Amino acid sequence: MASTATSTATPVLRCDGLVRRFGERVAVDGLSFEIGPGETYGLLGPNGCGKTTTISMVAGILRPDAGTVTVAGRAMTTRSSAAKAAVGLVPQEIALYEDLSAVENLRFFGRLQGLAGRELDRRIGAVLDIVGLAERSGDRVEDYSGGMKRRANIAVGLLHEPDLLILDEPTVGVDPQSRNQILASIETLGGEGLAVLYTTHYMEEAERLCDRVAIVDDGRMLAEGTRRELVASIGSNDLITVSTGGEDGAAARAEFAAASRRLHGVDDVRLVDHAVEIASPDADRVLASVVGAAASCGVAVTGVHVREPDLEAVFLQLTGKALRD
């Protein structure tokens, strides 16, 4: 995980009350957060929850209907060239010329960013090392794997040494080797003082990379904090998920849920589709009683899963659904 920014540091990014509508649909509904130097901040939520719309406003691509964005002390608007220069944006789509090599792409984009000569050569070498493409830098991008293309995309975003790097779902569809390389590179960047805004719907990436995480759904921030703070917000309970046969009726599952609530050591019970979720501070102690309650209610147990508290549990508690629903 990147080194946590100090609370006294001036934020690199500050968002206050961001709102964005598309017709009658509210895509982003009052988001406020800030990121300090050296901090990796995660926007965690399902596809369509408003993450990409948020970063489009942060990068000055979309105008917010309400709220403000400040980057490196500068107000961000769609016409703010100085504020935009402080941002390195790495979109989900590959923004490269496939008939050019990585070096040729970097040289082209570097010139657009005002770099030239030895400074441009230095930056090209540095970013290729960061993303692990130095040995393949002369190959055409069209010959790269999907993961290598994403790594080259990140190199472009880093080229002009931005104050804020924005990464929008950078590991979607990549091979495991490239995925690990991308995550390792981001960890290094945070440790070197770069502020990173990272959007993902992969729980394990948020837990590995992010100093703080905002859980977002339907355009709203449901919770924000470190992993430890978010887990503590729902208590230190284990979550027992008891899957039941599809032929079991809703009445039987409801009876099983009611019986589980009466068990000693059970703090909360929730019905979710063909399953019953049971929160307990000690799953091992109550598990046998839970299975016994299911049997006494005539519920066929098809599976039992015990999960210690993590961001998945927080998301489930806050939204009532799994992240990939």
C-alpha cells in the first residue's frame, strides 16, 4: 500500500459537492473528497455507479452541474489548461497509436505536453522502467498484449510528471503478469509522493493499493475511510452465508432467519435471494447452531461460506448486494 499522506499536507485534489446529470438521471450525486500528496485514493463501486463520470469532471473533460474541483491549488474547469497540466489521465480505453512503437507514442505525446530534447528522452526512459516495458519499447503497440498496452497507456499519463495520476479501471481484461506489474508500479508511485485517484470494482485491488477508499453506488458516496475504519464501521463481525436450495420457499427461509436471530452470538441476519447471511463476532462458535437451525426449519443447506470482515463485507452491508451484482 502507498504511504499515507499526512493530515496537514495541502490536498493535491479537492472535490466539493460534485453533481452531474444526464437528462433525468443523476450519475453523480454530491460527491466530496480530497487526496493528499503520496496518497492513493480508491473509488470503489460497480460498473455504472458514477466512477468514470467523476474522474471525467476531475480531469476537466465534463463540466459538473454543481460543485467544484481543485487540482494542485488551481480551479478545474473544462477550459483550465493550467489545472489540466497537473493531471495525468489514464482512461479505460487504450489511447495509443497502434502502428507506432511505445517510444514513438511517448515522443509524440511528450511533445504535445511541451517536453523536448534530453528532458523528453529522460522522461521516456523513466516511465518505461516504471511500467516494465523498457525491453519492448521499440516494438509496435499493435504487437503488444492487452496488458502491455495498458502499461504503455499508464506511461503516457506519467510522462509529464503530473501532481495527480488518475487511473480508471486500469487492470480490466489484462493478463495476471501485467496486472501484477501495474499494481506494483502504482505502489511505487504512491511511495514516491504522487497522488493517485484509482477507480476499480475489484475489492482486492482497493485493499492492496489504497490508503483510503470511498464506496460509491448510484452516484453517491456511502462511506469513506481506511480499510480498517470501513471494516470497523460495520463492526468486527464475521459473515456466515448459508446458501439454500432453490426449491425452498420464502417462508421456510424467513423462519430460518428468525431462528438464527435468536441464537446466542448472532448480531444480525439478512435474507439475500436464496441465502441467509448471519453476522457474528465468532463464526466458529455459532456455525453448528446455525446449521442446526436450518435443519429444524426444513431448509436444505447447499453451501456455507464464512468470510472475515473486509471491504466486500462493508459494501454488502451498505448496499445489500454484492459488488458485482
